Amino acid sequence: MVDDEAQRLGAADLLQFLELIEEHLDQDITLVAAGGTALTPLNAKPSTIDIDFTGPYDSIHAFDQAASKEPHGYEIDTWPDGTVFSLTLPDDYLARSRAVDAGLERTDLRMLHPVDLIVTKVARCDERDREDIRTTRERFDVTAEEVEQRVQEVSYVGSQENYQANLETAKRRCFSPG
């Protein structure tokens, strides 16, 4: 876990970074923010320790190429076509995503639908993930039932038993009163 606040990105830092990346783009792109990257520009979380994006394959490829041309020092994780870590969201992830008014010229910045954001966080479900799950649940009024329903539509590479155990932990710790 990163404790140094200088390593964290606030909303302004993230948008400034994306503006620098746009200088190296040869095409318009669509990026769908995941994790803390999705919550930070919405001021639902003050900062993020890394940058996480999914999106259409061509957009992710163009972003990765542009980012490689700009020295930045940030930890960036990108995945194509609705994949986030070891989980792949249904094909409708992009249509369900929400636009982020970022004022960027070549980048359509979006965030995962709040339910999809929680579903991706359940995969690891460490304390930081649970904090993001609680924040997302409260900010966007997400129910455990919505999450359970969406979980049935995702593909998860790994132990289904572990994922289900994480889901039960998230429901108990993040959705239960008290």
C-alpha cells in the first residue's frame, strides 16, 4: 500500500495526466475508469494510488502507446474490452458506463457503472476494495441484490468458490447495517 501522498493522484492530477497523453494520440479514444480511478474524478474518493482503465481494444492500445511516450511514473493498468484484472464484464459494460465530464478533446472518459465497479472490487475484496465498495454503494445507492444479479453475468478467471466467498464478505461488511 502506498502511504506517500505524493504518489497518489487526485482528480486534477488524473485529468492533467490525460491531457498530456492526448498530445500523443493519433485517434479519439474511449477509456472506462475502474476502481479508484473511477471514483476520484467524481470526488467520491479524494485520490487513487494507480490508474485503471478498460475500454475498446483499439482505444486501450492507442492509450498504452501514447502513455509510453510520456514519462509519468504512475502505475497504470489497462485491460481491453471490459476486462478488469481477472474478471470480464458482459459486452454491455460500455453502454452501461457513465460519462465523466472531463473536458478532454480526444478522450471520451467514462466510469464503470457503479454495480460493475463493485463487481470488479469483489474479486480481490481487500480492505481498500471494501472501502471503495462502501463508497460506491452509498454514493450511487447500489443494493446487494443488484450486485448479486450482475455477478451472474460476469466471467471470472480463478476460483469461483473464492469469488463467492468474497461476495459474501462484501455483502456482510459493506451492505449490512451496523
